[in-house]
Amino acid sequence: MDKTDNTQEKLEKKYASFLPFVPETVVVGNGEFPVHPLPLSVLDKATFVVCCDGGTNALVASGRVPDLIVGDGDSLSEENRSRFQSRLYVNPDQETNDQTKAVSWLAARGIRRLALLAATGKREDHTLGNISLLLEYQRMGLEVVLLTDYGYFLPAEGNRGFAGFPGQQVSVFNFGATCLKSRGLRYPIYDFTAWWQGTLNEVTGASFSISAEGAYLVYGTYEPK
């Protein structure tokens, strides 16, 4: 094993220690394509990669190819449309976005653990929409994590433990949960109603936990402050 391989292995071990599960499938959106080694490692280890329409263009430009393309086809290049015609599943439904079309396609086929990449960046309204949809996917009975170049978003509900590390930056976004409490975070959480009130917290040890009645969203960074 050369030095590059050894470095990659160390990175994977470091990040695997706090990722909540091993995804069965990766969904690549049409946001900013990742450059951080963690989402790229998850992508390259995936046994099945689904692209949301125009997300195919960036994936192919990175030297990778999709196993399936799902969407309404409005942002897919003509070159990739022709090249991957046999892997294209067109869903013209305008009542939902391409990310949800891909997730629903996978859920209908029994795939329960998903990682979402390239779901943020570019248009801010798309970013907020994609992040908020994580709670919808949780209600569908799926385990899902959204990976960016800086950290992860993870939907949760009830009492939940999370792996972490000292100095990890954490934010908790409340979606109607009550009786919110935490252990292992520098600042106690409570039944806040505004999104900003649960931001900018910090892990004090090797893990933290949250107890609540209802759903909430956790963001954690890959690196300490």
C-alpha cells in the first residue's frame, strides 16, 4: 500500500467512527459536486449510484458513471441522455423534486439506507428544500444521511445516541419535538422554536445523546472547531 492509500484508509476510519450507518445506495443530486474525501469515499464504495437528472453531468465529469438516472430530464445534457438512455427513468411529476423521485424509486424496491450527496450548494432554495425533505424520508421508514463537504445532516426522533469527538460542532434543528434534552453537548438544548436557537453547539467527548418527543434534525461537522 502506498502513502496515498494509507492516508485514505486513515481518513475512512476516522469518519466511519461517527457516520450512523453504511448506506446501501448513494443518491447524487444536482447541487455542488463534493470534493471532500468523506463523501467521495462513500460514493466510491457504493454498490449502486443513482443520479438526480442533471447530477449525472458532474458525476460523469468526475470520471464516474451512474447506475440509474431519475428525474424529469430537464437538466440532463443531451450527450449524457444519449449515452445513458438505457439507465434513464423519466418521472415528469412536478409535485415533487428529483431527489424525492430518486428516493421514492429506491424505497419502492426495498432500499432503506441512503446517503445523499451534492444536495446542497448552487441555489439556496433547493438546498433548504433538500435538507427539509430528510424528515419526510424518515417518515417513510428510511435511514438517510445527507453529506456535504463540511459535515452531515441526519434526521432523528425520540431518544438517540450519536458518535462524535471533542470539539465537533453540532447544530440541532427542531421540527415540532418537545421535551428536548441533551447529554455530551457543551450547551443544553430545550424546546426551541426558531431554527437558529439550536445552532453552534459542541461535543465535549466521544459521543452525545438527545432525548425528545418528536422529530429533529442534527448537523455535525467532520472536523473540530
